[in-house]
Amino acid sequence: MEIAIVALIQGVAVAVIGGFFAKDSKKRKAESEKTDKRALIRAKESALSMKLMSANTALGIEIARAVKNGTTNGEMERALEKAADAQREYFKFINEIAAKQFTD
């Protein structure tokens, strides 16, 4: 009789501990998925930021050439368009992130 009671207590303890481990595992998986999502967002933001910096640098160089030569050329117009496109793309990304934060 005592052995049956001990076995029953052990069984209940194992079930309770197993439940805690399962709950903890589920929580860790959700946290990992959330971390992965954030990493993807950071990677995209970083790539867009680098594109924006590159476009701004190209524009700055073309402006300096134009001032130095006293004339503008097609390169300056292309650099200006590239900078404007990069800026629009970056702001679109920022707005998407803001919209997701309000809906999540």
C-alpha cells in the first residue's frame, strides 16, 4: 500500500514537473521567434540605412564636382534621384514598422 502511494506521488510530481518544462519550452520558443523577427527587421533597416548613406555620399560628391567645375551634369541629377529614392524607401520602411507596432 505504501509503495502504491509513493508511486502515485512520484507520478504526480513527474507530471507537474513535465508540465512546467513544457510551458517553459513553449515560452522560450516564442521568445526565440520574437528575437528572430527583430533581427530580420534590424537587418533590413541596416541595409536601407547603408543605401541611404551611399546615395547621400554620391550626391555630396556630385555637388562638390558641380561647384568645382561651375556646372551641373547628368551625374548630379542621377545622384539626386538615387538619394530621393533611398529616402522614400527608408521612410516607407519606418512607416511600415510604426503601423505594425500599432496593430500588434
